[in-house]
Amino acid sequence: MGVTEDKIREFEELRDNLLTMGGEKAVQKQHDRGKLTARERVDLLFDKGTFQEVQLFVKHRSALFGMDKKEIKADGVVTGFGKVNGRTVFVASQDFTSSGGSLGEMHAKKICKVMDMAMDAKKPFIALNDSGGARIQEGVPSLEGYGGIFYRNTIGSGYIPQIAVMMGPTAGGAVYSPALTDFVFMVKETSHMYITGPDVIKAVIGEEVSHEDLGGAIAHATKSGVCHVATESDEDCLNKVRDLLSYLPDSCHSPLPVKECTDSPDRECPELDTIVPDRAARGYDMKKIIMSVADNNEMFESHELWARSVTVAFIRIMGKPVGVIANNPKFSAGVLDYKASDKAARFIRFCDAFNIPLLTFADVPGYMPGTEQEWAGIITHGAKLLHAYSEATVPKITVDVRKDYGGAYIGMCSKSLGADYVMAWPTAQIAVMGAEGACNIIYRKEISGAEDPEAKRKELVAAYEKKFNNPYFVAELGIVDEIIAPRETRKRIVALLETFKDKVEVRHPKKHNNIPL
Ligand code: HXC
């Protein structure tokens, strides 16, 4: 009995020592920077008391790397699983207080272990990143460690949801694990991501830039699009991660999570009848339409600050998640530029991989013209959007709200790209191009030869608008399935999603598509 008690005491001492991480001073330094520790973050992420640690006792191979005297508790990363809103999720949380959370051979093996467990268990994986990068003393085995993580990020892609949460520095090749995940969250001021930091940039190209301007949350949320969600603090960030998880299934083979719905399937949205401005050139906020049709007017927006002419968001309809892609005329008239095309395409592919139906709201003047766009590759990037919609086999519902012109009309999930049902509001204008542009081309001779060319042009434009800039012409052709009153939109979407819930689309057997990257 005595022996057993001794053994248990010894175990508890060893365990409790490992749980102290880098020690009081290092923990205080972490707090002084406005950052939580790896363990505090894990506690906030998971439902109280549900976290189960994996491989706490793992150590680096000190003799091999000349670090005999260096103790790195839990080798600088807390790994395990627990429940988020009652559902199992795996985590690796890097401990900056222990050797800067640097990634050595065994640290990487711990992360790979929980990634493998997540894939075997078919559950989401979350990385809470806070690390000085590859553990310098360990050299190439650290790089191999990163390789193993990148490999698992890739083979897990489309199989389980993966979320990278940036809560400290990430430099060099280490940024590529987050980039391979589905969603990247960052904390303002305390998280930074870059391939080379400000000092190297200054030395190599003479450019001066701060850490925050180069690779902070706002830089990546507004300029590069690397960051999907920019957050205010560690607490705010982890709350938002929990919220996102509530929309995601455990894996591509798992059912969609269903939240009890307190909203009505028959709810009308009278506010939508007047949301589209009378003047075609006027903007409005598409998010109001999205929230109006969503259960309890709730949505989770991804990439809110990047490529804002398109909005992508998760909503619920009768408790089930739906992915929304919508032009937002509040920004650049809702145009499709190369960034907006990428943003929408990536979101569509995520939703399709995880069986989340797609709901598209179109109000698009076209693809953005100009040398900047052409040289940035709007052709290739725009093609990704076409590819993503065409490839998607989930239910696809499209609502044409207002402008829907030219190639961009197809790009916003026309019937020809496989939309299961297309509805148009009476305000919809579906055409090859706007009336002005069309008349200037097809009636050039009539206009220039007229006694009063301007009066003639106006007359022809008005006639063209009457004939083509409405949804009736395309409804007559069956290209739009139904014209609906805006207030009925939610009711119709509820009925369609219910109707298509068992949709199965079989494609040619092949290895995989070759999306134009
Ligand atoms: C080993 C490291 C480390 C690293 C930090 N530490 N980074 N140990 N390898 N990469 C240790 C420090 O020695 C120190 O240990 C503790 O972590 C805290 O570090 P400080 O420098 O005191 O902290 P701070 O002032 O906050 O600075 C943080 C930092 C800085 C900016 C991250 O530590 C730093 O510049 N680190 C090196 C970054 C780097 O160059 N990494 C390699 C990148 S290459 P003690 O024992 O004193 O507490 C890379 C390749 C990946 O990552 C490729 C993947 C394909």
C-alpha cells in the first residue's frame, strides 16, 4: 500500500512540475504582453473540465542535441483533446514560456500524434500557434518536424476541419502550416506572420516596416487575405473559434451539426422588399439581406476585411449550416476582382468538402477591368470561382437580387454551373451587359447618325432596359426557375434546402480536379 502511495506521489510531483511550463517569471512575461499561456488558452477553448492531455511526459532527445541541461516542459507544446460545445476537438497549443515554444523533433512528433488522432477519430484539429520557430539547437530534425505537420495538414484537408489560431510570432517556413489549414485566426498586436521579419527585409531590400504593419492581424486581414478572422485578444479569439466550430461538421463523413431552431420556416422578411435602391448605381449592404434570411439573423463572416466586394459567411437555416456567397454592392459595386474570386472559390470548396449547402446572392456588375487586374491574373483567379462552383456537388441555390451581368453572371452560380434552383427578385437585371454599354455597341450607327444622338441613345437605352433588364425574359426561357417577392426569400430557401437535403451528384471517376491555381 505504502509503495503504491509513494509511486502516486512521485507521479503527481513529476506531473505537477511539467504543468508549471516555463516557470513563474516566463509566465509573468507572457501575461505582461497581454498573452495567455498555452494552458490558459486550452482551458478557455474547451468546455470546463473536458480536456485530456496527450504525451505530457515527452522530452527532447537532449544528448543528441547538446541540450542535456535544458529542461523544456512538455517539450513546449500542450497536446490533447476535449469538448467544444459538447463536441470533441483536438488541439496543439504551443507554450511560448518554454524555450519560446520552439519546434524541435519531439515537439513536432507530439503535434503529429494529435493530428493523426484527429484524423483517425474524424474530429477537427486546432493549432494554437505561439512559437519562435524551428528549434535552432535541433537543426534539421526540426525542419523535418515541420514537414510532417505540413504533410498531415494536406492529407487532412477536406477530411477534417483544421483551424490555425495565431497567438504569437510565426516566421519563416513555419507560416505554411497555418496557410494549409481551412481558417486562420489572428490576435491584433500580439500575433505576427511573415516569411522574413523586418530586420531581414531592411538588410536585403532596405525597406523599413514594423512587425504589425508587415505581418500583424490587420495587415493579413485586409491586404494579403492570409487571416480570415482578426480578433481583439486571446479571449475574443478563442470565443470566435468556438463560434465557428458550431457551424462545422466533425469530418467530411459526419452529419452537419444541428442547432435547435427558434426561428420560423414561414417567416417573411418585409424589410427586403425595399432594400434594393431605386438607382442602379447606388450601393447597399448585402449583409442585411443575408442576416434577414438567416435563423435569428445570425451569421459568422469569414474574411470580413478582405476583398469586401464579396461577402462569405456561414448562417443557419432551420438550425442547419449553410455557406453564403454574395456580392456586396456596398464595396466596389459588388464587382468580382481577382481577390474576391479567390475568396469566394476557397469558401465554396470548403463548404463542398464538408457537405455544407451553398446559397448565392448575386448583384454583380461584372469582372473588374484594368491593367492591375489583368496582370494580377483575373483570368486565372476568376476561373477558380467557375471551377469551384462547377465542382461543388452540394445543393446550390442562387438568388438574383439586382445586376447580374456578363461572365460574372455565370460566376455567381448560374443554372449552367449547376445551380439546383435559381430565383430572381423583380429587381433583377440579367443580361450580357448593362443597357448603356450594350446600346453603345449594337446601336453605334443609329446613335451617331441620328439628328439628336443623345436623345436617340436615351430612347434606345430605355427600350433595351424595358426588354432585357428584368428577370422576365430569362424566366420565360427557364434560365431562372422562379421570380419571387423579396419578402418570401427565407421561406423559399427553407423549402428548397429541405427538398435537396438528400441530393447526391455523381461525377466521372478520376484522381482529382486540376483547379487553376
Ligand atoms: C530555440 C528559441 C527559439 C528558437 C526562441 N527561443 N526562439 N530557442 N530555437 N527558434 C528561446 C530563446 O532562446 C529563449 O530561451 C526563449 O525562447 C524566449 O525567447 P526570447 O528571445 O527571450 O523572447 P522574445 O524577446 O520575446 O523574442 C521572441 C522571438 C525571438 C522574436 C521569437 O526569440 C527570436 O527571434 N527567435 C528566433 C526566431 C527564429 O529565427 N526562428 C527560426 C526561424 S527559421 P530561454 O532559455 O532564454 O528562455 C524557421 C524555419 C521553419 O522557423 C521552416 C519550416 C519549413
